Amino acid sequence: MPKEGGGYQELDIGIGFTNPQSGSLKSSGVFTSSAETAYDDATDSTTNNTSSNYSGNDTNGESTTINFLLVSAPGQEARITITEQIVSGGN
């Protein structure tokens, strides 16, 4: 989202994996700038995290608030999905 006066709001995302050769198929997707935190949060279950809300204007100039859903599904072929969600306003 653009900031008032220029620039953009940042969204830190950390993706963590464990070593499958050691018998551990774990992953994580968390809102952090720390690689260590992302690794420490790795789990063998699906995780689901929602970001803080971000407010700004959409491409039509309408006021809108969004957040992001970050889902991590571990396994032989791990899946990380990031989804933008409209909280209010926007189209």
C-alpha cells in the first residue's frame, strides 16, 4: 500500500523449512523479518497467519483496508500461499 507522502508500507514475510534428509518435513510462514524465527516456528502441521491491517486507496482512489493471509503446508512438496484479503472498502 502506498504511504501518504510517498513510499510504501512494508510487509515482512519469513518462510522456514527443516531438513527433510534428517526425517523432518516441517515448514512455516510467518510475518517476521527474522529467518531464525521462521525456522523456529516450523511445524509438521498446516499453519495459518493473518497480517496486521493496511489502509490506503485502491486503484480507483477509494479508501480500502486490506490484510494478508499466509498459509504454510509442509510435506514432500511444501506449499506456501499468500492471499490478499479486503477487510473494508475497495472493490
